[in-house]
Amino acid sequence: NAGVTQTPKFRVLKTGQSMTLLCAQDMNHEYMYWYRQDPGMGLRLIHYSVGEGTTAKGEVPDGYNVSRLKKQNFLLGLESAAPSQTSVYFCASSYSGEYNEQFFGPGTRLTVL
Amino acid sequence: KQEVTQIPAALSVPEGENLVLNCSFTDSAIYNLQWFRQDPGKGLTSLLLIQSSQREQTSGRLNASLDKSSGRSTLYIAASQPGDSATYLCAVRPGRGAAGNKLTFGGGTRVLVKP
């Protein structure tokens, strides 16, 4: 099993450009999450999904949109990138049950100039 | 609002010494607590998950304790090795009724084990 994978690994954008980050998991997990990690701020939840076709806002959702059209995929979109969105983005997934350990992808390093 | 704190932010020990990493949280109504390891430039690797009903969880040289009433968890790493050098993060999941198993993370403790 590949676990949780993320594409791309690195990306540089100019202010105002758009892009989509893709997360895929092969563990048949119901729940999926997008986090960002910034120095001094720790990991913060952007959006999450509790199942195919559902999404919900996390702690820092502004400027991002998400979609979960298939159970194994969770997409994070930036419609008009801003320098404040320079960060490392992590995707994670988990089962919905009691032993809901979260498994993380390797991350995407995004720089917005 | 739940807040998770990890002190110290950085720790340096000689090889062979036992590591003690602390995690505190302000709201004791948690469902479980998870410890992660993060290597530089990499993602997070889950180490241990402790349910709120458990007092401790063990995996090899790692042992994590949980005192929910006092809002504390401790990760012990026995006989540290240079390969244990990494950042260790703890995260809590809110109690039953909170949707989505969302985690609140601490800021992490950066550990350096010197040969």
C-alpha cells in the first residue's frame, strides 16, 4: 500500500495564480484532512471531509476550496494565490471509528511570490 | 478552545539517555491523544495513539502516558539513539460529538540526540 500520497511535492506560484493540490489514499479511509504547517504556528486544519461528497471548514479555510468527488481523493484548490499562502501543506486520512489514527502524506511545499 | 502546549521547544541529550517529552492540553474532554514524529522536510509519522480511557500505551522503546484529568501526556523514549533525532508532536482529538475526528496540535519538541 502507498498510504497517503500528495502531488505535487513542490510548487512556485505567482500572486493571483490558481492551482490544485491532490491527495490520494488507498486505505479506504472515510475521513480526509488538509493541514498547513507554518513556523511558529504549528499544524492548522484547513478543511476536512467525513465522506465522499462532503466537505467542512476547519480552523483556517479562507482562500481555499476543497472537493471530495471520490472516496480516495481529496483536492485542495487555491483560486487566487497570495503570499500568505506560502506554506507546507499536508493531507491526512483516518477511519471514522474509535481507533482513528491519522496517517499523513509527505507534504507539498508551496511558495507564492 | 482547546490549546495544546509542548515544553521544551527543543531538547538535546547524549546518546543512551532516556528522553522525556511533555504535552499539556487545556480541555480535558478529549477522545484520544496521538504522538507523531516528523523528520526535517518530511510528513508526520504516527507513533502512538492513546484513548481517553487508557493510562498508557507502549511500542518498543516508546511509552506514552495520559493523565486526562490534569491535561497531560508524556512520551518516554528509552535509551535514545541518534536516529531518534526529529521533531515530536502531540495532538488531541476532541470528545464524542465533535465531528470529523479533528486534531489540535502542539507546537512540537525538536530533539537532538548526540552520538
